[in-house]
Amino acid sequence: MPASPTILSLIIMATMPTVRAQDQAPASVKIGTASPLSGPGAHQGKDIENGARMAIDDLNAKGIAIGGKKVKWVLQPEDDASDPKTGAAVAQKLVDAHVAGVVGHLNSGTTVPASKIYHDAGIPQISPAATTPQYTSQGFKTAFRVVASDKLVGKTLASYAVTTMKAKKIAIIDDRTAFGQGLADEFNRSVRSGKGAKIVSRQFTNDKASDFTAILTQIRGQDPDVIFYGGMDAVAGPMLKQMKALGLRARLVSGDGICSEKLPQLAGDALGDDKVICVVAGGVTGAEEAKFNAFVERYRQRYKMPLQTYAPYAYDSVMVLATAMQQAKSSDPAKYLPFLAKAQYQGITGNIAFDPKGDLKNAALTMYTYRNGKKVKLQVVR
């Protein structure tokens, strides 16, 4: 008796080759980002996410494969709200999501506690922003950064303030965060170890403050040439307004935390011309500068807003992770981590190679000021 249609169908299905899930769609490689997407630092945190997303999209557009197999690159952004406890929770969430690597965090205070969680899970972490020396001095083989540490930033700013700005009297304010205090301490140490300038006041605030009348009044009595601020732009903007209201003639010097495109909005007409000197950890010159500027313009066209500070570093961080995976022919962190440690990558922000601690070798710094409400490049320092 001939087989019934139902039996015939079953026979045909049984003899067909099995189609595996991996034959139907490429495997996914997930990269996590962790940065503040809410709160006062959200514009800087979103900048990190945006830069990383541009890299992910470029990897997918180019069909970048691993070990000869096509993969789908996926970004998983998380909000750490610039809070250490939230940062630790976000880190665990990314570990549980089995990300292949992490780009983050923004703040030193979130980066350090999160780094232990990534280390314990064996997941490589590249910070595009955190500058505290503590981050890479813990001995974690999974911790890297593509920016200079506070030691170099503080020393460079101190030298610039004394040698180029000819400051004789300097006041220092910091926001008591791991980043702000750490940077201020390095600046203070460098000024005191040199000659020609005196620290006349050391004051403290916090990263949520908006009234600086008391500390600025005390500083005004010392008539400093320069005020150094360790902290972020969300506080520096209102501080500049109150400096102007109190008649303080001193110029403000700080690190990359205030060196953003949003500072002119936050400070208004108190920003002035050449009143603020800030430094960003990284820098390119010559032909490399054209590539960097092209990225800045591409970012502006895509997101309809100016790049803040950290997007190029986040972009490069993703690309360095992806390059290490390609070289290892694996997205398994244990397999590609040795290749990451030996990275030699020419990125948007310059050449990226790490020393044994995970710090950037031969790190560059770029000095900026503001004129007519725009950030203006002064010089690249190595």
C-alpha cells in the first residue's frame, strides 16, 4: 500500500539534513558599555555609548569576521548613574549577559569597584575616560585604558600653569570624588615639587553642589592667578558664573572632566576667552588630525549634536577589542586577552599600545581653551 501523505512527509523530513541555528544566522559578539546615561554626567556618558555604537555599526558594515566566521556585533549599553554601587550592579549585569568585553566606565569612582567584578569573571575592560592611577595599579590583567592617568595629567597641567601661564599663586578646589580629588592631589604634588608658584588655598566641594560662594570668597581673599578644579563640567559651569559674580580674575585650569562642548552652555558669558584651560588625555597631529576631525564631523552628522569628549576613545576601545578577537580567532575572553595586552592599534585618538599595567604607552595630552564660546585646540603634549 502506498504511503499516506502524512507518512510520506515525515519520511522526507527525517531524511533532510538538519539545519542548525548557527547555519541560519551568524553568531553574536556582545560588547557592553557602562557610563552615566542619567544625572548631571549623562551627556558625557551618552557620548561614550554613541562612540561605541559607531564602532559596532562599522564592524557590522564591514562584515568583520572572527576565525573566518561571520559574526553579528551587538552593543549592550548600561547606565551606572556615576554611582559606585550602581556601577558594581551594572558590571555584574554585563557579566551575567556574557559580554565578550566592556568599554567603561566614565568616572574613576565607578571604574575601580567595577573592575574587580570584570576581573573575577575574566572579562577585559577598557576605560575610555577613567584616569585614577588606582585603576591599573590593582594588578588586574583585565584592566586597560586608552587615556593618560592622573599622574601625567596633573604634572602636565601644573607645568603649564607655572611655566606658560606664569602663575605665582594657585588655589585648588576638588569635588571629593575619586577622579576630582585624585587629579587635584597630583596637580598639588607637582606644583609643590617645583619652583615659582605657591598653593595659597585648598578647598573642597562635591559633585552635586551648586553654591560655591563660601569657598570662592575665601579664595578671592588670596588673589590667586589660577584656580585649579578637579571635577566635571556640570559643577565647573556654575562655578565659573559665581567666579565672575564675585569678581575673581583668576583663570580656571582643569582636566578632561570639564573639557566638553557643553561647558559654554553651562557657564554662559562667564566662560570668556582664554579664561579656561583644560586638557584631554589623548592627542593627534599632522595627518592623524584630519582623521580625527573627520570622525568628529561624522559624529555630528549622525547624532545631530556636537561630540563632547569621550566618543573617539570609546570608538577606539571597541575597535581594539575587536582587533584582538580577530587576531586570536576567538571572542572568548580567555583566548583573546593575551592579544589585547600586546595590542598595536592605530586609532582615531592615536597609536594604542598598553604597558604591563594596562596603561597607555607614550600617552599624549591635548591642551584646549575656549574662545567665542568654542573649544579651541592649543597644543599636543607628550
